[in-house]
Amino acid sequence: MPGGPAIKICGLTTPETVAASAKAGASHIGFNFYPPSPRYVSPARAGELAAQTPAPLAKVGVFVEPDDALLDEAVSRARLDAIQLHGKEAPSRVRAVARRLRVPVWKVLSVATRDDVAAAGAYTDVADLILFDTKTPKGALPGGMGMGFDWTLLAAFDKGTAWGLAGGLTPENVAAAIAATGAPLVDTSSGVETAPGVKDVDKIAAFCSAVRNARFPLTRSP
């Protein structure tokens, strides 16, 4: 995309990391509203962080099969710019959330095989963006595990749909990921941490720098 890929730093929990993301040039930040996650923030805490978020940064709320009450509170308190659904939400649920809240909805698809990528077809008409992440082992958290997947699987995806890439992205490998896939948006969480849930401001800066210096593949799908 013009100017390079968009950058989302996910799972922020402190004003310092929000400020660091803005300074480094991120376009999006993520607040995680899934209680089992080490990156969880309550809607009230997210509201406090949102109040300190510079206007250019878009605020994305990350949810796993949320009920309407949680969505309503989080969107209201944190003034979310987008909702990211990271569970097993059906296309009908994605459509319902988007229509009721009138906020862009991102749908995460967990990938291990070509069939997982093909599942995107059911969501392209109801989600504003498809985010491909790594399918984690049964019983593990649905994301933030620092695990990658085979990027060549994305070759079968129709790149005419808005999409992004997540899953094990770090300052060291994100340029290669962009070169391999042409991802218009990249998303990291554990890749800029020193421990689960503990973001590192230097790693955030390094990740954003690596994205800015990355090269798109010479041939990309439209």
C-alpha cells in the first residue's frame, strides 16, 4: 500500500507503550478484552489508555466470542475505531456486530492449512478486514503465542479483500513476511515483548522501523 504497510501493535496495557507506538509510527494499537490473556485490560482501563492515545492512532478492541454487553461497554469507554473478533464467530455474528455497533469489524482467521485460508471466503462480505493469524494448539490462547505459519498458504487468498498478517511477527522477521506476502497490514503482540504481556518500547521502535524499510514483492495480487 502507498507509504508501506499499516502497523498494529496489539495488547497494550500502559501509557508508556501507547506513547511508544505513536512515536514509532504505528497506525493502530490493540486493547485486549479477553480475560484469560496476560494482555487483558478492562473496559475502564482501556478508557484511561484511550484518553492518552494520540488522535492518529486507531484503537482496535480485541475480543473472543464477546457478548453484546462487553462490546457495548468497551466501544463506549475506549472509543474504539474497530472491533477485532478473534474467536469462532460465525459470519452471521460478524454481520450482526457490524450492523448494531456501526464500527468496522475485523475477523481473525487462524491458519494451519490451505483450508483455513479458504474459509476467508465466508467472511469477505461481512468483515471489513480479514486478519490471518497462526492456529494455536488446542487449549492454548487463540493468539499472542509467538507462533508463525506458512506464509505461502496465503497465495490462494483473493488479495482484493482488505487483509492483514499476524502470527509470530518480530522486528527480525517482519520484513521477510512483507516481502513474501505483500501484507498491507502487519500485527504484532508477543513479538515486541520481554515477557507475556510486557511490551518493550525499544522492540516496538525496531518493529516499526523494520516495516518502514521492508520491500513489497515485485509482483502482488491486486
